[in-house]
Amino acid sequence: MMSILRNRLKSRYSPQPNALCTDLFLSDAQYRIIAYLYTKPDGWKVNNTDICKRFDIKTRETIANHWKVIIASGWVSRTKVEGSKGKFSGYDYMLNPVPCRVDPYMGSAEHGLNPTHSKTEFKKKQRVRKTEFKKPEKSEVQAYFEEIHLSSLFAQKETIKFMDFYNKNGWQVGKKNKRKLMSNWKLAGRNWVKHIKRTKTVKKTTVKKAEFSQEGCNFG
């Protein structure tokens, strides 16, 4: 037995790629956003406020996450636009007839109607990416400390302290109850240096106050 579809829609419709309807990379909400863009004329200004109102999206974070997946899906391309003074002024959006996906891990583009990975696989890659961490060499840390304006001798001493500290705690960051493996040792290095400079400033201030206090006592 065969079931036949009768399509009575003859006007007030928008063309869109057939493969878009069956792309499992997209959630229902993300598909509806793209479908909505297909209803708009060339040159229409993309407005997040309008999109959020149309699809009952409550937060900026939610619409931002939808856009990340939509752009990653390749059905929509987005490029930054600069104003007259070189400042960021918005985005240009392009609807693609086939998904042009750029693998964020390999840097290669995929063209075609049949995507090579699903949204679930994409999220798995993201999780793996976040857990990957390569312990830096001592020479790398020292070079980075010198790069962010520590003297060579001071950078050498702090590198030893930095390496000892994180080797002991397993290269983890965060509060005691919420520690996790760091993903970026340079970020930890910048925070380390900031802490050093802050501590040195406090010590200098304390010494000056003590000297002033002693002088005041002697003067009396």
C-alpha cells in the first residue's frame, strides 16, 4: 500500500534545500531559524530581537548557542563587517544551497548534501577537545614568562615554582571542591604572574607604611 502526498500550496511559500529538512546536525529550533531566514528577501537585516520574539527564545546565551551550531552546520555563513573607522559594526549572513562545513579540529571544509558527522558527534569532539591537555616544558614556561615582561632571572625562579606547584596538584585549576584539569597553561601562567605582581605591590606598600610609622615615632 502506498501513501501519496498531495501538495496544495501554490503561493506564499519559500524555496529551501531539501537536505536542510533532514539534517540531524540541527535541532528543531535551529532548523526553524534557518527556515525563517529563507522567507526573507535579499538584503533583509538579521535581527536577533525579532528572531527571539518569533521563536520564544528567552536569553542571549540561548540565541548565541543556536547561532554557533547554525554557523558550524554550514547552511549559513557569517562574516564580520567593519565600519568606516575599522570598528566592528555587525555581520553579513549568507544562506548556502549546500552545507559548507569547516571542521574546527582539522580545518577542512566539507561540501555536499550529506554531512559526514551528526550534531552528537560534533558535541563529542567538543568534549574531547576540552579534556585534551599537554603539559608544557620548563623552557616553554620560562620563555612565556619572559614574553609577558618578567626579567630572565625572575622568570627562571618563578618557572621552577610554577612547575613544582602544578606537578604536585596534577595540573588542575579551580576551587578545592570543583577542581578540573586545566585546558590552557598559559592562562594559568598569566594568573600566576598577576598574583606575583600584586603581592610585590602589597609588600612594597606595607614596607613604606612601616617606615613612615617608625619615623613618626622617632620624631615624637
